Amino acid sequence: MRRQLTTALVAGVALSAMITQTAAGGYAASCYERVHQPPVYKTVYEKVLVSPGKKYVEHVPAVYGTQRRHVQIRPAQVSYSVIPARYGWEKQKVLIEPARTIARQIPAVTKTLHRKVLVHEGGYGWEWQWINGRKVLCKVKQPAVYKTVAETVVVRHARTVYETVPARYGYEKRKVLISPAQKHKQVVPAEYGYVNERVVIQPAQKRVHRSAPVYETVARKVLVSQGHSGWRKVRIGGRCG
């Protein structure tokens, strides 16, 4: 039904537009009268939410106890006698600035061209006429209409040119290891004992309680078919075919 209403409205707008473009007094090839259809409604029933379900959370505290645990009282200790490392210096080539590519934009070249285009194909238009005391819409022959338009075309497209800048290098003096440090390791073992600590026997809990939502049925008026206006073809002897 919505598609039929849209078609009727589009046809009415098209007829009205063509009426304003047609000179009065042309030959009536066909004629039309306007018709109207009122909208149609009906009552529907639907289930709606009156009160949402509620919930509350019950917090159950954790249960704790005590246990004995074997722990480290003092960690193992390590001592070293160290022979220091020996260092020297060397010259090394390093990158100062890496190679990079530079992009250069060359804009496009355009020009303007003019050409003749069809605005309206002609054919038949529409106008109001009085025939035998009745106001009717009649189809009248119209010529084609043209106009000249200008458009810009690309002679040469924009392009990007890339240039490469080479990397730059230099030299730096760097400290290097000649011989590593040497260590003599001596270990004092760790010391252990027992401690009493508090532990969780049962963790805290959350219990969620919910009540069901409440619904009820309500009635409302809905549109079944929208009213619309359209056109009906009429025949009047001697003037409309």
C-alpha cells in the first residue's frame, strides 16, 4: 500500500510540473480527473513492561584460619673476590642520518570544454482545459529542449616525483672490553624456620536474588493504509481521446 501511495504522489507531482510548462490551447490527447482515498486505522494489543524485575546482592564474608608454614628466615649469601676487567678504545663507523626519500607533488593540468546537452526530451506535456463545462487535465505535444554546459577535463594527471637523499655516516671512539672481570664465589647457605599465618578457608561470596518483571496488555491505534490522492483517466466526446 505504501508503494502505491508513493507512485500516486510521484505521478501527481510530475503532472503538476508538466502543466506549468505547457501553453494553453493545445490539442488534448488524453484527460484526467483527481480522486482521493482516506486513511484506514485498526486497534492492536501488545504486551508492555509495567515493572522490571528487581535484584539485590547478599554478601557472605570470608572464613579464615591459621596454618604453620616453613619459610626462609635469611637468604643464602654469596661473596666474591673480583679481578677487575680491562678496557681499551676503538674507532667505529656510525650512522648519523639514515637515507630518506622526499616526495614532490606536480599538480594536474586541466582545460574547460563546452558541449550541448538534452534538458528535456519533449514529447507530451499536461495542461488544464475546460471541455463541455468540466475541468480536465489534457496531454499536449512539446518540443525537445537543449542547453550548453561547460566541464573541466584533465589534460595531464597530477603526479608524485620521489628523490632519494643518501645516508650520512661518521666515526666515534668507543670503549671496548679487552678481558672480562673474574670472580671467586663463596656461598653462605640460607636459614629456614616456621611461622603461623592467617589463611582463607572459604572466600567471600555474593548471592544475587531476583524478582520477576511484571507485564500488562495495552491497546493502541495503528495506521493500516495511508490516505492518498491519484488520477483517473476520463473520456469526453469530441475533445479528449
